[in-house]
Amino acid sequence: MSSHLSSQLSPKDLDVFFSMSQNLLAVVRTDGCFERVNTTFEQILGWQSAKIVSQSFQEWIHPGDRSSSDAVIAQVVQQGQTGVFRSRYRCSNGSWKWIAWTVGRPANSTVLYCMGQDVTDRTADIQHYAEAMENMQDGFDLWHLEDPTAASSFRLHLSNPAAERLLDRPNKQALGKLMFEAMPGLAKTSVPESCRMAVLSGQKSDLGDVSYRLPNGESRIFAIKIFPLEDGFLGVLFEDVTEQRLERQQQIEQKERLKILFERAGVGIARLDIAGNWIQANKKLCEILGYSLEELLQKDFRQITHADDAVQDAAVYRQLLLGELETVTMEKRYLRKDGVAVWCSVTASIIRNQEQQPAYFIAFIADITERKASELMLQRQKDELAMGNLILAQTTANLEQRNRELDEFAYVASHDLKAPLRAIANLATWLEEDLDGQLPPENKEQLDLLQGRVHRMERLIDGLLAYSRVGRGNLIAEQIEVNALLQNVIDLLDPPAGFTIAIAPNLPTLSAPRPALVQVFSNLISNAINHHNRSDGHVEIDYRLLDSGLHEFSVTDDGPGIDPAFHHKVFNIFQVLEARDKVENTGIGLAIVKKTIEAEGGTVTVESEAGQGATFRFTWPSAGCTYD
């Protein structure tokens, strides 16, 4: 009812219109109390006007509809607009009827004009539908479009508990409010307009996924379906699919990552059907086998398997199909398109469906041709090394046999050579004793020369034996105080009275075979004494630890020295720089020194100039030493 209409009618005409209307008519004061109702109001609800007038309209409204009714009436009172709502009114017999109200307030008016229609029969279907939605897990809202031209005029009439839970929205606060008030997050979406068009067209619609921000700030994704009902009502059914969509997105991303991994993998990856046909292969596998993808997918794995590996392949294929194996790794040869065999490491697995029946095979294939070539080369080298070791063992055995024969020869030779020498020496001694004082000086000198030659020969034989045994014995290392060892060596050599030998104070204690170290120092010191040109000579023994960890010893004398032209000869066997008749010398001592030092892993050198003395410097390996 409008203010224009009321202003054009006389009070009498208005009374006639008020009484003849088939609709429920009522005048309500702004305090919510009825001021007047028409006969239809009385007939439909069964109440006498006297019972209703001056009573608040809230007294007759169903408790479940009061909040939505209050919201519309408050808006009409405050803004002067026309409002539309539905509510259940209590009848005199205790039943409820659905009344569709249109409420208006003319400008400057202190009353509301209300016109209602009994829509109980039409609303029953909607109500039953809403009640059916009450226990659903999906959310359900029932909206009413009050102004067909404005999507913002949707007002919420019903909402099930699932909607309250899903939207984090108390239904008591939302019922009766306009859409943008009840769900402000929809204001910037196309949902309201889609709902309006559905009401106008009468066509249901699937709005798909809609992102909606809840009052707590959390964004959720809802799958929304809408369907129009009678009298401008619209049912909205929605489901929270946030987790499903996130999971689907993750699956899509994972699938994309797997696709990238499949295509960019450094090994061949393939899928084969149960018959063994290639049904999917990546780029790397095509490169390994030399086929294009289209060519490869026309073949099965048997067609490109090396004949020598066919039996192995058939056995593994059968075991996978029978479930005896789930995964297998093996090495086999494929035949490239160009006919060249390529060695591959293949890891194959069988994938089964939900019924546990074989569905397809997955294979990872790596080219190991270079590795196999290296293994083959390594095997050849191992075989060659084994052969070399066999030859070495035979050679060692032969050498040991030769050494034993040499030892036996040296023993026999020394025994056989020394026996006549001893006989000659004895005869010379007997002659000297028998002819004592009777021999002329010339014969005496010859007899002395004979005895000297015999003793030289004995020393030569002993030197040869010592030289031949250097490095062949199993000498045991022991902790040696080098200072104490040198004192013993010097005492045994018994140098001339005027001869001095100085020993460095920093000599170490080291682990070494004692006989070898004694032999070296004895020969070097005795060499310095025997070849000195004075009886008051001086010898110095020094030591230092090299950066390499080797011990370096030196024996320096102030004797006649050695011309550099002869340095390369001094360590050769039987080499002497002076006549043996002048200085008794076998020419073996320095050769034994060199051989002994080198057998222990060291080196020996000589530094000398003629007339300036000589320094023999040698190194000895380190093996757990300490220092005095």
C-alpha cells in the first residue's frame, strides 16, 4: 500500500477497500502494535480484531521467524523503504500459517501499512525442503529476492546448521539480513548476480568453486549449486572443498613435477604394458636406444634385446608377472637402432591395480657401456696383474733358490779359498820360525810380503761375503741410541792415540736394524782413519732431521780429500784410489756402505776436494725416533 493511494481515497472508500480486500491488511504503529486489521486477517488467522489490536505483532510470529521479521521492519522504519518478508503466524487453533508480507511507511507517517498473503500451501514445499536439508553435511541457505532488479535485495530466510559451521556465521545473527550484510565477502563476486539470473530464468546452475573469506580471516573454497523455487525463493547448496582442491592442486603440481622429472631425468624411464610393449618413454631412453619415440612405441622390449640376454629377460619377466619378484635390478644389452649393443642397468617393477592384478611395468634404464668397458679393462688388468704376480712369485722363488745356491757357493768358496790360504800362512809362519835369523833381508822382506798378501786375500774374501749378504737377511729393527752405538763402534776401531773423533750432541734414538747401522758407521769412520795422511787427524759426526722426515748423518774428516773426478768411483766395488801396497784396502768397504744404506731406503753421497778432506753424507728413514 502506498501513501499516494491512501491520499486519493476518502476515509469511507478506504474502509470499503480495507474490508473487501482478499489479502491480509493491517496498520501497525511504529512501536510494533497492531492498530487495525481487516476481516480477511481475522478469517485466515481465526482471531477477532479486538484480540489483536493493541497487541504487538511479535506476539503472533513464530519464534524462529522473529529475527528476520524484526530486521525487515526495522529497515522500513529507519529508511522509509518498502520491505518484503515471510513469517509464520499463530492461528487461534494453535496451527501456523505462512504469510508473505509487504510493509511500507509513507513519508512523515507514524504507522506502517502491511499487506499479506497466505502462502502456507506454497511455502510448505519450501519448508519441507529446508527441513530435509537440516541434517545434511553440506551447507544450505534459503534466500528470497525482494527486488527482481537488484541482486543486493536477496534476504536470508533459512540456513541449516552445516551452513553455520562451514561459514563460521551464527544463523541467529544472519537470518533476515540482506545478502551483503549476512555474507559481505560475496559483494565483490559474481555470485549475487548469478543468483538473481537463476531466479528470473527459473534455471538451476552450478557456480563451481568460489573462494570466500570467513569472518576469522581464513579463506575457504566452496563448491556452490543454486536452484530457484517459487515466489522468488532461491536454494543455495554449498560444500567446503578447500582440502580437496588443495589436494587436487598438489596432485596437479606433483604430476607436473613428475612430468618434468620424467622428461629431464638423466636415466631412461619407460612404462611397458603387460605384453612387454613400450607405451611411454622419456627423451633420455630414446637417446640411449637411438630410436625416436614413435619408432620405439611400435616395438616391445624383446625385439631390441641382445640375443645372449633373451633367456635372462624371459625368466625375470615371468617372475615379475607371477609375483615372485616385485622389483628387480639387472644388467643387460639392448640393440640400438644402428645395431650396436649398449650395456644398460635396468631396474624394473610391476605395478598392480586395485584387484592386485598386473597393470603395467615401470623401468629405469641407465647406459653403463662406459662402466662395462672400464670393468672389462680392469678385469684384463687384474688378469695381467695376476699373471705378473705369478711370474713374480716364480721369479722370487727362483731368486730365493739362486740366493740359497749363492750362499752355499759363498760358504763353500770361502771355505775352499781360505783353507789353502791358511795352509800358506801356516807354512810362511813355520819358515819364519825355523829360519829365524838365517834369512837374508831380501828373503825376509819377501816372506813378509807373502804373509801380507795372504791376510789381504782373507779380508777380500770376508768383504765379498759381507757384500753379497747385504739386504738379504731378515734383520729385526730395534730402538737404538745412536750416541751409544757410535761410542761402541769407535772403541772397537781403536783409532790412533793422536786421532780425535767428535760426535754431535743431538743424535736421535731411532728404530733400525743394529748390524746395518753399525756396518755403515764402522766402514765410514775406519775409511776416514785408514786413508788419513796424518796421525793426528780429526773426524766429526753430525746429524740433522730433514723436512722430509729423513735422518741425515754426516762423517767428515780433514784428510787428503778426494778429487771430484773420482767421486763416481768411490762407491764401486774393488775401487781404490791408492795402491794396495801403500794402504791396505780391499775396495769393498764403501760399496758395502752404499748397498746397506740403499737397502734401508736411504741415500749416500760424497763431498770433497783434493787436499780439503771429505764428507760422507747419508740419509736413514724415520721410524719412531726420539732425541737425546
